[in-house]
Amino acid sequence: MKIIKLIGLLTLFCVTFIFTEKVMTITMEQDSIMIKIKEISEKLKYDAIDASIASDTIIPGRTGSYIDTESSYKAMKKIGYFDESLLVYKKIYPEVSIYNNYGKYIISGNNKNKEVSIITIINNSNTLNNIKTLMNKYHVPINIFMDSEYLNNNIDILSTLNTEIYNYGNNGKYTRENLIINNNIINNKTNNPSNICLFINKDPISLNSCSDIKMFSLIPKKITSYSIIDNLSSGGIYLSDNTKDLDTIISYILSKGYNIVNLSTIISE
């Protein structure tokens, strides 16, 4: 008899709980705050876009987002009215991503914004000084890939450079030892992780060294002050090895309304 009563009480408790939950859900759905949240959530939802792969190359995709309606509602219910600043966003990650394709060459950033990146290779102080002058002149970042020998002989200057700095290995050749040593220096002396390898031409051996430790590999477009006119596009990543050309290139890019951003920005998903 006691067992029957206990079962009855448990059944009643469960039914009451389910009924209460349903009433609360209906009440929440009919609340003007929730109605507004659902209306705006449709406009603010962005689907994830998969990275684009062609053979051994890749172009980053895009992370999507949506509004967590229940969390947003709870935050706004505490103040009693709808406030867009309290919307809670959740990310939707692309299934195909640069983060699960380290063994492919990135050939461009995604084109979601009118942005481009400029990179240069540093192996002497004259070039570095010219790059610093250009960054101060135009107030834009120029991403630096620093050769191993120059890097190790000039560790003290790394923290003074207001831009992203990456490892160029031994004249563009990467080994596991080189990557570990030089990446450690850059990671400790700069504000960005050294997580990108630069390739002028495809190099499967160096590519494997980079992908083994989860570094991205990049093949940019090599440009001059003339070729930039035909190659300028959103998401472009451009390599210039002539600082005289670079002055003209930066001026042209800005005149066309593009923003020049860091590599970490242009390849972000």
C-alpha cells in the first residue's frame, strides 16, 4: 500500500512539474519581450560558411551566429523591458574550416569585408626601418615575416614593432626545430602568436613541418605598384618585397576605400 501511495505521489509530482513548465513556456512565449527578441533574432542570424577548398589550397570560411532567445529573455526579464544590448549570441562554426585543414595553403582571406592584408619579408635593418616609416605615414599594419638569422640577432627590437610578426624560417624553409625555437621567441616578445608560415612557392616538406604543429600555411599574391591595380579585391593578401613600390601600393589601396588589416583579421573565420 505504501508503495502504491509513493508511486501516486511521484506521478502527481511529475505531472505538476510538466504542467508548470508548460505554463511557464506559454507565458514566456507570449511575453512582449520574447516576441521582440524573436523578431530581431531572425534579422541577426548569420549562417556559417564553410571554407572553400580547391586541391591543396583553401580560403577561410565564416563563423555564423544566432540569438539564444531563452538566455536573452532571462537577462531582459530582470530589468523588465527589451534591451538589444542584452542579447546573448551563440556561434555557429563552419564544418569545413582552416582549423581542420592545416595541410593546405591559404591563398586569400574571406571576402566578407572590404579588407586586405599586406606582408613583407624582413632580413635586414634598412628594410625594417622603411617598413616602420610607411606604417607611421599611413597608420596601417604591415605584417612582417622575419628570417631566422635576422630574428635571432635582433630579439630586442621585437617588442617595439607595432604590428604582427611571424616566422619566415631559414629563407622560407621550415623545420620542426626552427619552428619551435623561433616561434617561442616571437610568442614571448610580441603580441601575436606565430601561427602562420609563409610560402612563395609550394613546398610539401616545409608544409608538413608547419601543419604538424598546427600552423597555417600561406601563399600570398606577389605584387608591384602596377599589378595591384588588376589584383585588388576584398580578402586579398599581398606580398611586396620593394618598399618603394609599397608606398604606392598602400596609397592606391586606401584610395579605393579598402581597409588594410592584420593577417590574423583577414584569415579569421
